[in-house]
Amino acid sequence: MKEISIPIPDITENETADVKVNVKGRKLKYKFRVVSFPWEEDSELPEVSDPLSKSLTRIYRLKERIESYDKDWELIQIYKPSKSADHIHILYRKKNHYI
């Protein structure tokens, strides 16, 4: 088993949750961060009205934001936004988490 699920309290944007784990005497420390990105197409792009173009534009912009995010943090999960959401939430974990 390489993964376990640990419920943590709600954390707001750019707050960090620290999780400490002992495995066979080895101490591990994880830092998690939830980041919120706008979930809409850029107003500088031409008007897009069809659903496919709108979705592709959103995905492209999200991809750009993820690629340009702080390289000290690794992407763990992208949360599914609701249909009416104007932001999308992403969970990151700090790299080099060993104590």
C-alpha cells in the first residue's frame, strides 16, 4: 500500500496543512496546499460560444497555470468544479518532505 487517505480540516487558498508520518521509525513530513485558479476563458480571446471551445479554452488556461506554478510544489489532485464554478481548486504537495 503506497497511499492512505487522511481527512484534514478545510484549508483556504494558499494555506498549508502539515502531516507527519512515522514509517518503520523513519519520519516523513508532508505539506499540502490548496490553490484556486479562475475557471473561465480569458477575456482577450475571441468570443467562444460552443461548449467544446469553451471547455478547451478552460483546459488550456489551467494547463498554463499548472505549468507555471512554483516548482517546489507537485500537483496531487485537481478537484472537479461544479457547472457554475468560476474557480477550480488544485491540491499540491511540497517536494523534499523528508525530515
